[in-house]
Amino acid sequence: MSAHRTSRRSVLLAAVTATTLLGTSACGLGSDSSDGGGGGKGRTVIRIAYQDIPNADLVVKDKRLLEQALPDAEVKWVKFSSGGDVNTAVIAGAVDLGLAGSSPVTKGLSAPLNIPYKVLWIHDLIGANEALVARGGLTEVKQLVGRKVGTPFGSTAHYSLLAALRAAGVDPAQVQTVDLQPQDVQAAWTRGDIDAAYLWTPTLTELQKDGKVLITSQQLAEQGKPTADLGVVTNAFAAAHPEAVTAWVKAQDQAVKLAKSDPAAAAESIGRQLNIPAQQAQAELKQLVLLTAAEQAGPDYLGKPGAPGRLAANLRDAAEFLKSQQKIDAVPDASVFGKGLAVEELARANG
């Protein structure tokens, strides 16, 4: 199990990590880009932050769909281990487009960060690949009162854990929630230090071998508490390079359609990128919900110009969660999240 797969949704910005990331990103990415990120005097440079998540973004990368669509551009793919790290890179001016979970994106759009970016794409709706698993005869969420539950604080899993507890009528204060990264969750589980955990694959898969899933993020989404992996674009890059943004959306849409029509072919690309068997990649892909560009323009998601979708309300709900965890200064007005959806850019790509 690799560390970059286990910490991908953490929204904590450790000072040492941030310092290292800023130094590396500035040296490796910024030398040939102009103001606004990615636009040199000659060739357009597109700097993309990606994570090892088994969705269609890896298909775009593996099949070089964006490079084929923009042969005169220089496309740079840079791997990050978490949405928090992606936020740090955007603040440093090191990337133009990137993938981050809905919790870190919400944090980015809120004070004190106030990152000048907007949500351009929903890479996936988190489904059964993130879940609450327990053992010791525990079969219902309400039985977690007085028990120890491990989850990475500030992550989408943490958000979903609190949503699951409240839906079951359990005051989160009655549960001993422990801040643990997935690899630490597995160690604590093995030692018997925790009774349950809310986290994602592949660690989740290991815990399921002797534990019972009480609820999944897919079930919570159906109850009105969705979480997602989102694609963001900086305001400066979107304004300077609309043609590149349109090509990026169309490449993502092409990859999603392939994943829906021929999941085995998509899984081959994902497996190559993750260095795992295609069969495993396909199993993990099936646990996510992917949306085409046309579906994302619907009212439940990003929406259309003049009519932002419900994703804005979902992000504001996530802001309430982050404020309760003292991760943001205040919950922004709903209009902040409406303006934070790149509906104009999505509509242009759909048109």
C-alpha cells in the first residue's frame, strides 16, 4: 500500500509538507510559464495536478487525450498525495488545473485561503469505495456510542462519518473519534485499538476482511450528503486559455464515456497508471460514480449559466462541517460557492 494513495483526501496542510512542496513545485513547474499560469510567450504550458484515484482522469493521462487534442501545447502532469497539497500548489502558482476532494476544495474557496479557482469538473461521486466499517459484533451505526472510531480528520471520510452518526441519531460527541491516516488506521485495527473506521480503499478492503460495513458514502449521498473528487481550474488560466479549458473538459468527457461503455479498456489504462492489475482497477472503478459533461450540467451537479447546480449547496454544507472542525474561519455566503462553479466553461465545452 503506497502512502500517496492513503492520504489523498486529507485537508490538513502540514508546514513541513507545504514548504517542501512549494520548493519542489516552483523549481519544477514555473520556469516556462507566464502570468496566469501556463501561458508562455510561445507554447502554452498546461500544468495538471493529479492523484492516484481510479477514475477517468487517469485514462486521460494514460491515453494522452489532452496532448492529442492540443498538439501545440506542453502538458505537464504532476502527482500529488492529497487535496491539501493541491491547494498549496495552486497558491504557489505551480499548477493550473487539479484534482481535490470536495472538502479541500471547500476549504480553498473559504477564508483564510480564498483560492482564486473554480470547480470545472466532477471527477467522481465517491461511492462504496469509502465506508464505515466496524467489528466486534457491531452491526449498526447507533452502536458506536462510547466506541473508538478512526478516520483522517478534515477529510471527506470524516465528513461522512459525522453525517452517518447524525443520521443515526448519535451525537458525535458520544463517539471517541481518533485522527488517523489510513495506514495508521490499519495498524490500530490490527492492534485492537479501535472498534471502527471510516476510510477508503485500499485500506478499507483490508478491514472488510474481518469487519462489517455499516454504511457507505454512496448510501450517504443518496441521503443528501454527497462527497466527490472535483476538478478545479484557476481563474487566471481559465481567462487566459479558454481553448485549453474546453479541450480539457472534452478529454475528460471522452474518458468518462469510455469508462461507461468499455470499463475493461478504461481499467487497463487505470491499472497501468496505478501499477495494479486491470481486474483490480476495474473493481475499484466500479465503486465510483462517473458523470458525463452533459450530466454534470444538470441541476443536481454543476448546473448551467444563470442556474448554478446543487453542488454549490453541497459545498456550503461541507463548509459548515469544516467550520465545526475549526478548519476555516467562517462559513462563506452561498453565493461564493455558486460563483465557484465554472458553469460558463462547462457550457462552452458542451456546446
